[in-house]
Amino acid sequence: MVFFRVTHPPNFGNMKYFILMMFFVASLKATSQKSHSEILNMTKEIKIIDRLYLDLTNLDKKEIDQATACKLFKRMYGNNGSLPGNTKYYIAGKITRNPDFDLLFLYAEENKTESVTNFNLSLLTTRKDGSYVSVLDAASNIYYVRKNKTEFHKTRSYLYSDLQIRQENEISTPDRKYEMEYKINDYGVFVFYPN
């Protein structure tokens, strides 16, 4: 006895529906990113009288969604399409007084273990339309394991009213501390000034 299997031609109506749904999901993802003005409205203007120690106790952080975080943070992670998992992203302030660029305070926090949290406070300059100009790591605690030993890199900074940044860095291996100095120029670019 011989059995024949009956196959149906592909249903192109379902295929069109599937492709249409994929475009719809992609457009939803693109439109879920907040606009530059919406991002600015989420956070407070920071006023610096003399200098500001860049520390979370001085800033008011607000968590942002993944699509908006990708728009703001992707340059910090090599411009990849996705961001590291197990990380929360925040906006923590803005300075918009300059007529040519805005300065945004961005914060990322990654829980490595119950006792270890890596964080990074970055300064991002954008043009007034929200397009990227420049970014600088301003404060961070980064812990990692190398050769079964926990090591770290810590950064702390002061931001002055003239948009000068003085930075202190500490690296566990080799045991080293050093200072760096930056200034934001008229175009919103962080310029390094060697000591």
C-alpha cells in the first residue's frame, strides 16, 4: 500500500501579514525613543555656582526606557545596536544655557553581584536638535576579575562653571593615581588639556 502526502502551496497572504507585522514592530521600536525635547523635559537644569562634584548625591536620576537609553548610550558601548544587559539607564541632569549645544548627565548602573555594583556617570554633549557631539566618562566605579583577582578602575570629577572638568583616576593594577583636565569648547567637544 502506498501513501501520498498532500502539500499545500505556500500561503503568500500569511507571508505578507508576517512581513507587515515585522515592519510595524520595527516602527514602534523607532518611535518609542523619546525626542530630544522630551528627554530634556525629564530632568532638571543644573546650575553651577563655582564647581560641582559629580556624584549621585548631587544629582536627581530618572530611569529611561531601553529604546531611549540605546539612543543616548550607544556611543559609549562602541555604537552597537544593543546595550549590555542587567543594566539600568538614567538621565540625571542637563545644562542647556549654551546656544550651540546641550550637556546631558547620563548614568548607568550594572549589578555584577549582590555586593558589587558597577556604575558610570557620563557627560554627553548634543547639538540643539539632539544629534551627538561628544561624550566623557566623568565618574565611575568599575570592578572586574582578572586572573582570579578583583581589580577596579575609579574615576571622580569636578565640573566647574566655565565647563572645565578636573578628573581624578585610580587603577588597582598597577596601583596608580593620576589626574586629567578637560574643557568643553564652543562646539560642545571635550578637549583634553595635559597637566
